[in-house]
Amino acid sequence: MSSSVFEASDEVVNEAAAACARRLANWFGGVDEAIAALEVDPADLADLALRDYIKCRRQMTLKVYMNPHAFSRVILKQIA
């Protein structure tokens, strides 16, 4: 039986970690509060934040697939 290996670049991992950290800070009202919550239950909160990050990425991917022109307009507005 073969086992699959999941590999990701450091850039992707760092981006996901930063997004999860921002999510936790928003959920708990600040960085210090998020750190305190992570110290109490690190595995569950990290898992929850990562699952939420993945869910948001999937939603964004679906939106782009379903209506790429509207997504392009939103991105262009953010850039300009």
C-alpha cells in the first residue's frame, strides 16, 4: 500500500499561517487574546482556523469560476 505525501512551498504555508493568525485575532478581538486562547487549546483552535481558511479559499475559487468578470472588477477596484 502506498502512502501519499503532501508537499507545499514555504510561501503557501506562510500565507495560510498568516491568514489563520489574522482570523484568530479577529475572532478574539486582538493578537494578545488570540495568543491566550491558543495557549489554552492550541490544536482545536488551529484546526478550526485552518478549516475556516480552506472554506473561504474554496468559496473564492467557486466565485471566480462562476463569474470571472465580476471577480476581476472587484480585484481591480481593490488595486486602484
